[in-house]
Amino acid sequence: METGPQGTILFFTVGRTDYGFDVFSRQLLPSISATDRRLTDGISVNFNAQFNDDELNPSIVFVSERNGSPRIYHIAAGAGIPKPLPHSGDTTLFVDRPIVRNRRLYFVSAHEKPNLPFQSWSALYSVEDYESPTAFPRRLTPPGAVDYSPALSRSGDFIAVASYGSRPWGGEFQELQTDIVVFRGSDPEKRAVVCERGGWPSWSGDSAIFFHRQAEDGWWSVFRVEFSPDNFLDLVSIPTRVTPPGVHCFTPAAMHDGGSRIAVATRRKGSKYRHIEIFDLESGEFSPVTEPVNPNSHHYNPFVSLDSKFLGYHRFRGESGPGETTIPRLDPVASPIKDLRMVRIAGAFPAFSPGGDLVAFNPGFGGLRVVKSDGSKEWTLVKDRTSFGNSWSPTERHVIYTSMGPIFASTDTTVQIARVTFDPRDLGSEATTTSQEVVPSEVKILTRTDTGNNAFPSCSPDGKFVVFRSGRSGYKNLYVVDAVEGEHDDDGSVRQLTEGKCIDTMPSWSPRGDLIAFSSNRHNPSNTEAFSIYVIRPDGSDLRRIHVADGDADRERINHVCFSRDGEWLLFTANLGGVTVEPVSAPNQFQPYGDLYVMRLDGSGLRRLTWNGYENGTPAWHPKSDCVEMKLGDLHLGEGVGDKLTGQFDEPLWISCDI
């Protein structure tokens, strides 16, 4: 019987482990309260909330990842335990932007695969009664269309979304080329584009919509478009810029007071933090909300109660408040495949030891650490030295290969392949929670300093050779070197495996030893943004491309390829599912379209593994299938196990105030 992918996958997500988001609110009337009030419970990350419309029983709905994937939760004011809503996790591993109005729940989900690659799965759904376990989600987005960031008018009759419609995703992620589209909730098939190019709509009553986009002068700004319920299908409106240049303004939330005020997230010159402010359209003045109280924290995605008395947002919960205060070394993630387990690790480029009981990884590319595969104990092998791209020798428990030098550097920048050895007896059996214990290690450089950029080593199954990427020819190709002796002055110590005026990178040696998989743009060397999967035999023969996407395969951006333990499956990151959320509404992600996929070696059986607004990458597949296999129930996930959670993450690096 043919079996699907099995085992356990470890992977890294950019910034996610440092978020520590909770939802907070501030009272606005009769005046802005001096402090904010936490509405969620400090477990996992909690974000993108909305107040419900029941004034007698005030509450919020929000997204939380506490059970391994984004799900919608409901919590009443003053209550301590959030309640998961039915349907938000039954058929989907991604939900976002929930809204409850007249007991009806609206939310974005990504559980229906589109017909074409490079298209987002995000679409809008509604449930008639948000607490009913029998109500069935209804898709409001037309087949083949993509909708983000829903907003309801004051009456609840109209819905606005940021939409691609049926247009394909162009590959952009800094500003999505979406339009503001409006339709009646009772008749979602009759849709109208009320404004081209805009995102994150917010209603003022039923007569105006605020939204954000990047203005011609480079500043992200809030715009307003008028709306007429009587003839909206024929309406052509010219948007008016609301916020001035000189300050970035995102993710508006309109006050329900006649459209004279909006809450916005801002970025200002001289500050690296995102804050919430209230902008008065009549006076043209901003009133700071979060900066006076928490100046050194980012605040995201404001939302306003229907009576305009309360303003909410999410931010890092703080280091001293109740809730989780440490970063879990290992964090289980929901998997769409029954026999495949998935675990997020708090570091990049995980690599399993031969027995699968240890994992090497890079903490923020700042060194090399080893953690037990149950997360209970951690050691530092290399400290204060940039390292990335690890490979554990399949035959030696005490040997790890890594790259040392700047990441994302040019071909002639000195980056070297290093062989790191240590004594496994120094890894004491006594479990502690510190990651500061430094284990003695020896670092042997295997490549010459005059050979430029050498990175991403992968060791052969017999432990004798290492394949790596090098820029020594002026182009980044693959080379093979002795795993112990390394490179000598004579030319015969290193063998060139691939050649060409292209980029061949991130090789992975098959556990069977017969193939090496890697990412390359050799099908179109002039495009340094598109990479596909190639395989080659270790002797340099049988080089071939494995096509993943149907149709426009040259748009593939595939990286971090690795093999399953039986060599039958490939695991990789790809842009096949487009962008799942508006990237400007979240912290920095270098490639927010990066999701994990698996596929058979012959190109069949493609399955998507992750859905979120993050960049997921650098995966590793557990090497064992016996009793050493990772068991999610045995992971040490308790409070106090891991580094301190400090909320240190970046705003999108492509947002600049130097305009």
C-alpha cells in the first residue's frame, strides 16, 4: 500500500516566537484612560480582535494560536478563559479578522485550494450563529477570487474587503495591489469595486469607507471614499487622502461618531516603533494613545467599539505581567497530514543528530546551539559568531557542519564551511532550563579564506563528504569537499559539482546517498527572484529539474529543500499559495509568502503544510522511525523552559521614514 509522508518536521518561523501578543483596550470617553487593560490571557499569541455588538454582554472575538494553528476565540469582559468558537478550526488551519454582528460570525479562512498556483487561498466566510456547533460556514467570496481584511458597515448590511477579485497575484508583498470591493451580506455575488488600489477597509456608518495605501509621495496614508447604499453597483468615487505626509498611517479603524475621527497605527521619524493614534479629520491633528504609556513597544491593528467608547489593539504583553514569559524551544503546530507531525523551533536551520535525540540550530544566526529533541535541555557550542545552514554528520554524534560569516552576502564575501566537534559527554543528563551553558567545542575551517562565499553544507550519508554552495568561480555553484580534511592548496581537494552563470544553492544530500537536491535559477539566470528544485547525482550526472507548479512554473520561488528519511519525499518552502494576509499589518517577514510543502520525488503528491502570514523555512525531517521518534506529548513546553520572552522583533524593514 502506498503511504504518505510520515514522521516529524522541525521548522523555523521568522520573528514569530518573540511576539508574545495580547489584546488590550483603552477607554476613550469621557477621556482617554491613563493605562490599557489586557483582555486576553497571556497564552501563546493573541491578535486581530474586534468588539462584539452586544452592549449588555461586552466581549471580543480574536485570533489565537494556542492550539497549534490560528483559531477564533471569544472572551467576555472580565472573564479569564477564552472559548474557542465552533468551525474556526474544524476544517481549516488558518483563520483571520473575525467579526461578530447580530450573532453572525464573519472571518477569513484559507482552506479551499484555488484552481491556479501563485494565488492566495484567503476568502471570506460567514456562520449564521457564531456559537452554534451545527451552523455551517458559507463562502461569501466568489470562486476563483481572493479577499482579505473584511469590514462591516454600521448597520451590518454591507461588507467591504480588500480584494484581488479573480486577478492573479503579481508576486508583490510590500503593498498588495488589491481593490476595495463592497457587497451586501445578503447578496454577496453582486460586488462593486468602489476604489482601485487599497487595503484594510473600515466603515464610517454606511456612507463612507476609510482604507490605507501608499501615496505617490511614498508615505502610507489613509484615504476615504464615499459610499451610496442605493446605487453602489454603479458608483464611481474618487478617494480623498485623509492623513498628511510625513507620517506613515496604516490599518485605520473609523470611529462611529459621524466620520470625524479615525484610529490608526503610525510610524514616525525618529522612532522605530509602531503606535496607535487618533486622527481628527476636522482639525487635522493626531492624539497619541499608546506612545505615552508604552513608548518602546509595537502596537498593531486598532479596533473600536460600536459606541466609540473603547479602543483596542494588540501588543507584546510585557516581561513582568501574567502569562507566558519564556520562548518555548519547541512549539507543536497543527498538521494537515495525519501521520506527519510538525514542530516550530526557536531558531533557524535545525539539523537532527544521527539518532534524532538532539537538534542543532542557529539562534538568530548568532551562534550554534544544541537542544534535546524533547526541548528539555539546551547547550551553546559556538557563541558570538555568525553561523547558519547546519548539517549534522549522519555517522558521527559529535560533528556538526555549519557556515560561518555574513548571511545573504555577495559571491566574493568570505564565508566559510566549518566542522564543529564536541564531546557528547559534556552534554550532561541533568535537565536545566538555561541556554547559557557553553560546551567546549573545536571549530575547523574546511574552506580557504580566498575562495569567497561558501555556505549551506550538507553531509553525505556515509559521513565522508560535504556538498556546499560556493561563489569561488564568480557564480554560486555546488562543490564537494572531504568532510574531515577539507580544502587544501592543490586544486584536487575540492570537486565542482555544478557549473553555470546561475545560482545553485541550499543543497541537501539524500539519506540514500544517490541524489543531491538543491534550489537554482539555472532555467532563467537573469531572474534572481525565482528558484526551482533540481536534483543531481553525486558524480555530477543526471541533472534535472523537478517541476512543482502547473502552468507558469518559472514563477516558482522554492528554497530550503530537504529529503524525508526514506528519500521518497521532498520538503521545501514555496510561494505557490501567494500571500495569506496583508503584510503591512504585521511585523517584518522577509518572504511572507513562504509556506511549507511536501511532494514526492517524482513531482506528484504536492501537499501544503502551513497557512499563515509568516515566513516559514529551514525545515528538517526527523531521521528515525523507531522508538526515538519525537512524540509531541513528551515535549517540554512548560513555563520557564526557554529564553526570556522580551518582545524584540522588527517592523517591516521595507517601511522607511527617510523619504
